Amino acid sequence: MSAHPDPTKLQPTGERGRIAYTVAEVAAMLGKHPNTIYEWVQRGSLPAEKLGGTIYVPKWALARLLSPATHDESAPAAAPAGAGGEVA
């Protein structure tokens, strides 16, 4: 018997299984510099949690950034506005 799991029985973690993204992933998805994302987190404009040495942005917070018009009523001040990284 092998000590390694059978790769045919493993299921890859898909987007549905994700609950959070790293700052680098969020920056890439939004076309922003990672420092911009760190700034949003530091200001409290973008919810995040630090686990070990890595900052994670919850999937729901990223969804709010990607479609702010559908989430404006529930959290109007949380989504960054404009291309310059200014926070509303």
C-alpha cells in the first residue's frame, strides 16, 4: 500500500470551495498593485484576516468589490472607488 493518496480520488479545490484569497490574488484579479490592496486593508476599507504571515480577503468581500452596484445598499462605504485606490 502506498503512503501517498490516490491522485484519481482527489478533488481539486475549485472556486466554489474557496473562502478567502491572498492579497496577491486579489490584486491580480482587480488589476491593482498589491500595495494598494494592503492599503485598503490597513484603512479598514477591505475586510481581511491575518493567518500566520499571510493576509486573506474573504470571498464575500472580493465579490463586493467586483460588483459594488449590487452590494451598495448593504455596505456603502466598504468598496474602494475610482482607479486611483481612493476609498469612498
